Amino acid sequence: MNTAKLVRMANDIAANFDCGLDRATEVAGVVDHIGRFWSPYMLDAMARQMQSGDIGLSDLAEQALRELIAERKGR
Amino acid sequence: MSRSETVLVYEPYRRPADLGAPPSESTTMVQVTIDGKTVTVPEGTMVIRAAALAGVNIPKLCASDMLEPFGSCRLCLVEIEGAKGLPASCTTEVAHGMEVTTQNPRLAEVRRNVMELYISDHPLDCLTCPTNGDCELQDMAGAVGLRDVRYGYAGENHLDMEKDESNPYFTFDPSKCIVCSRCVRACDEVQGTFALTIDGRGFESKVAASQDQPFLDSECVSCGACVQACPTATLTETSLIEMGQPEHSVITTCAYCGVGCSFRAEMKGEEVVKMIPNKDGHANHGHSCVKGRFAFGYATHKDRITAPLIRESISDPWREVSWEEAIGFAAGRLKEIREKYGSNSIGGITSSRCTNEETYLVQKMVRAGFGNNNVDTCARVCHSPTGYGLKSTLGESAGTQAFDSVLKADVIMIIGANPTVAHPVFASQMKRRLKEGARLIVVDPLQIDLVRSAHVEADCHLQLRPGTNVAIINALAHAVLSEGLEDNPYIEDRCEPDAYQDWRRFILEERNSPEALAEVTGVPAEDVRAAARLYAGGPNSAIYYGLGVSEHAQGSTMVMGIANLAMATGNLGREGVGVSPLRGQNNVQGACDMGSFPHELPGYRHISDAETRALFEREWGVELLPTPGFRIPNMFDAAIAGHFKGLYVQGEDMAQSDPDITHVSDALSSLECLIVQDLFLNETAKFAHVFLPGSSFLEKNGTYTNAERRISPVRKVMKPLAGYEDWEVTQLLANAMGCPMNYGHPSEIMDEVARLTPTFRGVSYEKLDRLGSIQWPCNEKAERGTPTMHVDTFVRGKGLFRLTPYVATQERSTSRYPLLLTTGRVLSQYNVGAQTRRTRNVQWHGEDILEIHPHDAEQRGIEQGDWVGLKSRAGDTVLRADITERVQPGVVYTTFHHPESGANVVTTDNSDWATNCPEYKVTAVQAYKVTRLSDWQQRFGEFTDTQLELLRKARTPVSA
């Protein structure tokens, strides 16, 4: 799957939760959103890509995705 | 009737009753006596209506209960005890204790004399007249007992006046006109277009369209209200002229826009003679538009495919096969793919053009039969942000009001919608309220018709730059809060306090002020503040919005911003206020309600909710996946990546309607099995391996749910051309996929929905038959449905203010792409045009046109009608130019009703952050003069020719 598009989607989501609240709330917002709407297949594709280093995710998007991926592994 | 005969249903054709004057809204009742019969009616009722309610039909010609009292024909005269002369009963209000006589020798004589004058100047060709059998003039001649015309027929008359047959759907024959003005009043009062007038005086008086032009060239919008109002054969449906009077009628629901008008299909056997808007229709109250009333010819168009088709690859000719073979082939292919590529490799797409029952079955088949949640619907590309935004703030993914609520609104704010072309029947109702004095705010980059049209002018037009919606809604909210115009008691009582405080702090930041954002939006701060004051002042302020809100990179944010503004000003939870999304297609609301999004089950319940899943697992007898499936664009991306291989598509045409068509075509070409179920070989079907012929709304039973959550019945008036209703086809495929379904009638599907969905618990076909239509939620708490939502509390409990930071779209004008393209609709065409292009509506809009401002055109040397190349980072196409000031400098506009115009070759994959709804409303483009079609258009033409040839081969019998 075209991960560049997934990166853009994640960054767009993060930008819309980035509104000057405390960081934990913002991360939780992004985690909840991606968890509710992304197919696990997309998350897995992202996880694979993220292992290869910097793929252009914003800080907020990256932090949220790392949490989600860890949570998915933990299941 | 012989003893062996059983009458099932026989309802002979009858003209619907007309009580002669509209109802009075008064709650004070008065008692009157009509011909000795006592009747109690609201104060303000006209005598003619009171008489009709008492069972006395007073002769009339100019009076109608659809129109305001007029009093010109002098036929409805009565005697009133104690009153002088003979007052017209259509313009005389009842008074308590009034005694009315409707018939005696004196009245009979006067009426006969009146009719005698009418008939002295009327052709006596009743036997060959189109309205023979349904003519009010003929009926009145009979009712008054006219036997002779003493004046003769040789005097000066209008019998030689020429017919106007310019309109493809109705004929104007002035020789039969009695100048009762019903057509003119219907155009003014019902439609609100003011296209007709009575030209001349006295004997010269005649009905004229615009400046005495042919109807087709005039301002007439062909809604047909005048034809319906005409009591003679002056304005007559062409279909009636060709076919004669209908013999029975069936109430059904229009298959076009989200207004969901109720119609009487007036039938002769299995042929539709005419569609007449139902006066008891709760969404449309007897009105309609050119599409619903007239554009039904596609249902019997020669392009309909009436036998299943299959082929191995898309370069092969189609082969006509039996249903059994087609279903076997389709299911076999899907199972092979699933076996080879895994359970996530197949999915289904349904459409807002399908009934509730059909979309419910598609999502059930995908979840329970395909074994994944890869199901989506075309609301993905229109109103998915509405679902997300309203659910997260108010608690329910639906509009808050009934359409009738607009009649109590004091301030109407229209954002990103063009109701007079996309939702014309509701627009007429809105115009009625505006003419009564409601104030109007329009927020739109375009000069939509309502900004300034006959008897309507917006108080504020915030003509913002495309893509800056969130900036404008934040600026409006800032103005409200900074000027102390919010409704504090409402907020304290109804909303979550912490979230409100966060929002308040955020909105009051200087960056959200109208002054700070003026640079971004292009709207002067003072205009924003004036609009904010008007909206907050109400007292009843209502917001109506369309795809100009949802189809943006921040579509969902904008929907939340709208909900925030309505909550902050206390404009939710009663009539006259609210947040109302105007849905593009007839069943957008319903398709979403039915669980056709990949992340949620029917009734907007998330697939991860174990309790809800258990409910469906018990009913369906399978285990369901707890994680969301693919959305449409994800399906395309996965197809291009080689992981998604099989797709079932019901009633949707992504290859025309979805953005970045080149990308869509690549995705469709990557599939190993594409199954398309549709009326026609649409653009998507040209990439298909299996074609399953669908049935039109006239050929099946089911329900649609309109933009006001109103569930209305769709009723079968003819048998399906290909043998099966669409839900039956899905059922065949599901069974072949090992997902057992055994429904005998769509009512059983609705019963299942009701069993499993709290908001639909009280819905049944029996109740729909009884009530006509039902607005959900309909359950134990609201047995007859719910016109207004969130009355005492919000569905989610306390209203939630969500923060709405403005994030500029990545589609912005650059030196390479200096213009912004925005897309929309025209009145005569519907969506991808598959239906309306196959009707005489093409006379109004035969091709898509590029609207460009004179300044931009001049800079580029473009003249009216020139071919213009339009290029974005996604692709390019060529359209003809229309130079107009309707668009701002820097903005160009087009529609996507014709596939070859390629508007969506130019639109990009940019989409709403929350829902992936495409940003159709903003694409950075360049425009330049050209002399030939684009390469894409040439390839498109060749591909279309090839595919039509492959279809012709299926229809040509192979010689042995």
C-alpha cells in the first residue's frame, strides 16, 4: 500500500488534533481516531514502514501511531 | 362480480380532492352552517373549504387549496344569511354562527351565466382533447348544467392562438386558457420563480412566460406546478397527450435528491403516464421539480441492460447468460480470490441510490458472507463528514430538523449549498419563508441564485475563498463570543462545561478573530460580524448546509464548527432552528443508517462494540470481525498495491463520480473480479467482469430515508425488467457465497433492521402504510417518529464543543496552478447523470461547462464558448467556457454530470482528514485556450467505443 498516502492521512489527522491542549489529550485524540477508523491492514503497513526510519510523520502523528502499534502488538 | 373473482387491490384513478383554499393555522374554532350542515373549523378558514369539509363541493375554477385565495372566476358564489349580494366563497372567511347557502335557483342561474361566457370562447373539442376525462372546466360545465351558449361561437375569440411546444415535457395551448391565473400563482406561490405573468388587459389578457418568450427560453424551471394547477388543457403533460388518462395510481417516493418527494405514479397497466407530487407528501406537500416530475423516462430507456453478462477479462466481449450462471460465476470468482489472496482481498460498495433494504443486505453480505468489514457507500464521497461531525458533537449522525421547521425560522444561514438547483422543492419552501420576511445569510464562494433572485435577497453574502470554511466559522464564533452574544443559560444547561471552556478559550484567541482571518477568507471582518450578530439574534436561527461544507480537507471540522456555533447560540432542540445537512441523493441518510460504513453497524454503532456485535452475531449466526474495514479510497489503494482483488458494486459509479479518475481507473483495472449491479453499463461497469442488471425505483419495493430522517415507501409499479428486484440479486449472491438469506419481501428486511436497531425499533411497513412516512428515531419513546431531535437533551447527553483549528488545505493556488476549481450541480441533471442524461433533461444541460470570471478569461484570451484546457496536478481535461461573474476572480466552476467532460480527472486525492471525503470543492488548476480535446478525453472516447462494441457483441446472437 502507498505509505506516502498513509503518512499524509496520519499527518492530516494529527494537525486537526493539534490545538494547544495538553499533549497527552492530543495524542489520545489521534490514537482514538486512527484506532476507530483505520483498517488494521493500514496500521500494519504503517508499522512496517516506520521501522525503516523517518518517513515524514509529524511528532504528534508519530507518537500516536507508536502507541497504537504497541497496543496492537500487546493484544 | 362472479363468485370466483377475488378483488386484491383496485383503486381506480381519481383526481385528488381539492378543498378550494389552504388550511387556516388558527387554533380558535368557529361553528358555521352550510346548507343546514354544521361544521367546526379554525377561524380564518374560507367558506369554500369549510363547505368541502362539510361534504359540500361548491363549483370553482380559480380556487385551489394549494394556492392563496384569489376570487376571479365568480363560480363559487354563495348566499350568506344577512350579507349583501353573492360573495365568493373562496375569498370569504367563516364567522361564528354564519349560515351559508351554496345552491338555489338564483345561484344556479349566476353560475350558468358565468360558464356560458367561458365556453363562448373555448374550443368544443372535448372528445379529442388531452384532458378529456380529467378536466375541471368540463366538470364545471356539467356541474352547473350548461346546455346552451346564447352568444354563439362566432364572435371574437382566442381559438387560433398558437401552441408553445418548446418544453419537452409539457405543452402550452393558449386557445384553451380561461385566464384563471392558477398557473401564474403556482409559479409565484408554490415554486417561487415568478416566471409567469398575465400579459395585457381585459380581452387581451394572456399567460406569458418571462418576456413573452417560449417556455424553454424563459426563466421557467419546468417544475410543472403550473401544469398541475391548470384546470383546463392549457398546460398539459406531453406524456398525457401521447398516452391518455391513467387508470390507477400508486404512492411512491422520488429516486432523485435528498428531499425525497412523495409522488403518485399515475399508471396505465405497467406504464407510467405521469408522476404527480403527492399533496399528502410530508416532505414536499404536493410540489416537485423537473427531475422528479418529468425525468423518469430512463427507466424504460433502450440502454437498460436486462440480462446478466459475464466475461473473463475486460478486453473480452460480454456474454449474455442466465442468472444462475452469472451468480455462480461471480461467487466462484470471489471465493477463488479469497482463497488465493486472503479474506481481506474482497469487499462491497453500495450507494445512496439504493433502498435501505438493499444497502442493509449488502453490508450484511460483506460482514457475514465475505467475512470482513470492507463495505462502504458513496456517502464516503459526499456527507461522511456530516456523520462524523454531528455524531461527535450532538450524538447522532443526522440532521436535527424536519423540512417544515424552516417555516418557523427567523434567520436562515445557507453554507456551501445551492438549494434552488440541488434541492429545489425544499428551496421553494425556504423561499416562501424568506418572502414572509426571514433574514438570509449565504456563505458561499459562488453567487448562488438565492443571493439575489425574484423577491429574495440575502442580507449577508460571505463570499469566501474556496477552502476557508473553518476560518469563517471560527470567525463567526469569535464574533459571537467577543460581543457577548452567546446563550449562557442554554450552554450551562445543555453542554459539557469543561469542553465549552476549552472551546471558548480557543475561539477567543486573536488568530480566530474576523479581523485576523479576513486575509485568509477574503471576507471583510465587518461583514462577518454583521452575519454573526444576525445569526445570534435569531430568535430562531437555522443552518442549512451542503457539499460545500463536507467536501473539503476540513469537512468534518467544519461540520463540528457549525454544531458548535448552533450550540453556543442555543439554536438546537426546537422548531425553526437546528443544523440541517442537505443530502445530495435520495438515500444518503438511509444508506448511512443501514451500517454501510466499514467501521459501524446499523444505527451508527461502532464495530468494536462487543455488545452490539453480539446482537448481530446472534441474528446472523456468524462471528464478526471487531476492526474497521477499508473505505473506498483505501480499497483503491490496496487494489493498486495488489492486495485487494474482488469488488461487488451496487448502484454506484466510482469511475465517474470519484476524484482523481485516472487513479480510480488504475484501481479498477487491477481487480480480478469486479461485479457491477446497475441499470446501465455505467463507467465503472466498463471495467467489470460480471454485470448484474438492476431495477429502477419503479420496479421494486423498499424504503428511502431523506435528509430529514424521513423513511418513505418505494412501491413497485411495474415488474423488474430483468426479472429480479435488487435486494433479490444480493440475496442470490449472498446465498452463493455461503451466507444464507431467505427474505420473501423487503418488509422482512426492515423487520430485521427494527429488531436490531434501537432508533428503528418502531418502524414497519404496516406503520409506513398507515402514517405515510416516519422520521426516525421511532421507538417506544416516539411511536410516530421524531420531527425535531435533541429537544430536552442531546442524544449524547451533554453537547460537546469540539476544537476546530483552521488548517489550510494543501490545494492552494501557485504560479503553476493559479486558479481554484470548485465543482457543483445543475438543476436538470442528477449526480453522474446516468439517469437524467437518458431523459429529455439534456435539452437544458447537454454538456458540462467551465464557468470563469471575465477578468481571468481576458487574461488568458478566452472568449465565450471557447475550448478551455483545465489542468491540475492530477490530470487535465477540456471544457467549453462560460464567462460569468457568478464566480469570483481566481475561481472556476464546473459540474460532473457528463463522463466525457472529465471534471474528476482534474480533482485530486486530497480528502477530509477524518473521513477521507474528497476535496471536490478545491483543486488548484490552470486554464488555457486549446483547440482539441485532452489526451485523457481521447483515450476515454476510444475506451468507451471499445466497451460499447464488446456489449453489442453480447446482444448479437452467435450463429451456430
